[in-house]
Amino acid sequence: MITTADLKVKLIDGLGLEDIEVDEIGDDMALFGDDGLGLDSVDAIEITLIVEKEFGVKIKDAGEESGVFSTPNTLVAYINENK
């Protein structure tokens, strides 16, 4: 079972977020937008690739991305449900 800590480490490494520590990313922190990490659509593509490569889970429907990519918790739930 994947944890949010596992995911955060992969996101920090994969997205090159050198200035951010794992404990600075809340489990319910928004990944996109000004209220969270401030990631953008290019980062969404990178996250999709990270999830596929590191966890072996494909994001099946692009329409799911907004809900799946909301927070670390929602992304981990999706990974664990589809692993």
C-alpha cells in the first residue's frame, strides 16, 4: 500500500521541487492553484508519468485528473484503488 509520504518523495524528486521538504506538503494540500503547491498543467503531465513509472498505475481518463490530482490524499487513494 502506497502512503502519502511515498508519493510526496516521488513528486519532489520527479518535479524537481528541491526547495520543498516532504513534511511541508500537507496530505490535504491542493496540488494546483495558489492555495497549494501552485503546480500547473505541465506538472499534471509529469505527475501522470511519475504515477505510471513509479507505481505502475495508469490514469485511465483525463477527465478524472481534476479529482484525482486534487491533493496527495486523493492521488494516493486513486493509486491504491487501481494498483
